[in-house]
Amino acid sequence: MAAQCATDSDDNPLWQYALTVYAKPGIAQHLLLGQDQLGLDVLWCLTALWLAEQKQRLTPALMQQVAYDEWRSNMIIPLRELRYRCDKTRDAALRNALLAAELAAEKRGIALLYAGVEGNNDIVPVENCDLEELVQRNLSVLTDRGQWIHALAQLCWKSNG
């Protein structure tokens, strides 16, 4: 995930939110740590944070997003794996091209997630809930790693303050 031009049809409020949050100090590194060490999906993590800001709860039912799952399996993961196999020095040009393709695939992935959650009947609106608590609830649908969740929540609050 990295900043991209928001000029095509995949631009949406979730994409704009993801760009903003991902750019905040420490958040990208923490999300990538979750991806690389815990097997978490960064795009779902960003979606969980966005839903919390929208006062909506992420549920396992809402995570049933076949179009996104197929896109992730067929495009995002293979591009990432190819990029990881490139030598940073010897294959720099190819690695950069793969990174650009991976980021474009992630942008499309965010568009699929947004389409899958926006107006979905499985959305659970939450009234009178503390934002930090809702963030932690949403992220706990993705992982049971409480320390990782707490650290991400703290990074979000720190960058908002």
C-alpha cells in the first residue's frame, strides 16, 4: 500500500482513508509487520479501521467477500511473491515494476472491499461506542493478537493527537 493518484474509477472513500492512515507515522510499518509475521491482510486491517470511524462493526459475515478474496489470491499475493523474490539491487527495475503492479492491484482490492461493504446488509451500525473500543473489536475479527491490535490502536490515536 502506498500513495497513488486518486483519479480513476477505483477512487472511493475507503481508498482515500487508507492513503491517509497508511501515511501516518509508524502505521505502515506496523501493518506490514502484521502482514509479514502474522499473516494479516493489510487491506482488511485498513477496512476495519475505516468501518470503526464510520461507527460500523466488522463481522465475520461482512468478511465474506468472494470477489475480493479471488482478486487477492489471483493478483495481489502472486505479485507480492514475485516482488519478494527479486534482488533489491540486481533486479531493482523489475522489483519496482512489480511493486507498482502490486499497488495497483491493492487499489483495485480496496475498490472491491468498498463495493462489498458499502450498503451491505451485514453491516452492524454502532451507537454510543467508544471509537478505540470499536477499533479493537473490529481488528479482533482479523486476529486474536491483542498486543498487535493495541499497538495499532495506539499508533492511530498518537497520530490523531
